[in-house]
Amino acid sequence: MLSIARLSSRRLPSAAAAAAGQTRAMGSAQSFHINTPDNTPETYFDFTEENYQRVNKILSKYPANYKQSGIIPLLDLAQRQHGGWLPVAAMDKVAQIVEAAPSRVYEVASFYTMFNRTKVGKYFIQLCGTTPCMICGSEDIKKTIEGHLGIKNGETTKDGLFTLLEVECLGACANAPMVQLNDDYYECLTPKTTIELLEACKAGKAPNMGKWGSLPMNGQVSCEGPLGKTSLFETPIPPKVDVERFKDGDVEPASVKAHMSY
């Protein structure tokens, strides 16, 4: 029976930490598991029949003696099935499937911040607070979210709809400030468009992603500036390559760059 499992990673900051003004979650994680009524080793978890088909498809990508290579995608599958977070029982199920010690799975789940080991809301808002977003107004966006939803960083609304967590760089610096809402990026935010986004989510109508996989909320397309697209109007012509350059099967190391059309 597992009473305490070593799980070291980012956790949502406690209410006490938030009240004390500790707004950044990084570095404040508890390094162990604490049983809660809905998260114990005895809590039932198993993949659905449909997801077991996905499990088999995932495992088929790896040699039979390297099932542990599937730990990350299997944890992701379990998290999606379980409403966006991973109970210990789900980690144990993954360990059973890949024939690994549970501690090996805990190590993975606690290392990657994509895995949530505590319950989060239906809409998990990860607000980037790193320098480019901060300079462009992420603090105003955070205050807007907190004020509109009545929660602080690391908290979940009483209806279980939203969780807010300030995180480090999400890689959308060109369109700062931005949030990651579950899997989706909403960018170029203002307090006004942030409230519009939250209200759309409350109505169950989160805006669809744009053509390039994100949605700037100011109407622009991807990372285009205010003038729109200014370059790459045509498909670039690739350099000519001698199709017979390797016909003899020999490559002179000194000429590799020339062979690669550098």
C-alpha cells in the first residue's frame, strides 16, 4: 500500500501562499503525495475500452522490451480521460501496463509540468508571466482574470470551471501577453478581450483556434504585424540538387556540405 509517493514538481500554490503574496508557483511544490478523498492508491482508475485501443496503438510504436518508452503518452491519455489531472491510481495503472515500478512513472509525472497531480478546473488557464509577456501587460491580464473570476493565482473557482496558474515562458513571445487555455493559445490579450474569452468559456463556446494553431485576440493572423503579410508571398524555390550525387555509394567527408547544397 502506498501512503506517500515521492512526487517532486510544480504544484498549485496553497491558499496560504497566495494570501502571503507568493504569486509564482515555481519552486513551491510539495515533494510528496498526500491522500485526499478522490486521490488515493485505492481509488479506482482504468482506461476505457476506446482508450485501450489507443494504449495498444501507442505501445505498438516501441519494441516489446521498451514499453516504458510509452510512459509520457500514456500519462497524457490518462490525464485527458480523467478530466485534466492525474490521480495516483492512474499513474499506477500506467506502471502496470508498461511493466515498470510505480516510482518510475511518478518520476516522469512529477518532472513534466504538462502533468497535473492535483485537480484543475475544466478550463485550466496558464498565464505566461515571463519578461516579454510581463512587459506587454501580463500583470494586467492576471489582475483582470483574478478580479473577474474571484480567484487568486493557483486557485480554482467554486464551480470547478476555471483554474488560474502563472507559469514561465510558453514560447509565444511575439504575441504577448498570452495564456494557454487547456491545449490552446490565446494571444495578444487585453483586459477587454480576456473578459470576452472568459465569458465565452462560461457559455461553453471557447473561440476556435486560427489557421496556424493559435488565436491572437486582436484580429491579426498568427505573428503578422499590423501591416499584415509583408513577405513570403510565393513558395521559395529550393536549390538544385544532383540526383545522382550518391550513385556510387561513396561520400567524401570534406564535400558533405557541397553534397547537401550548402
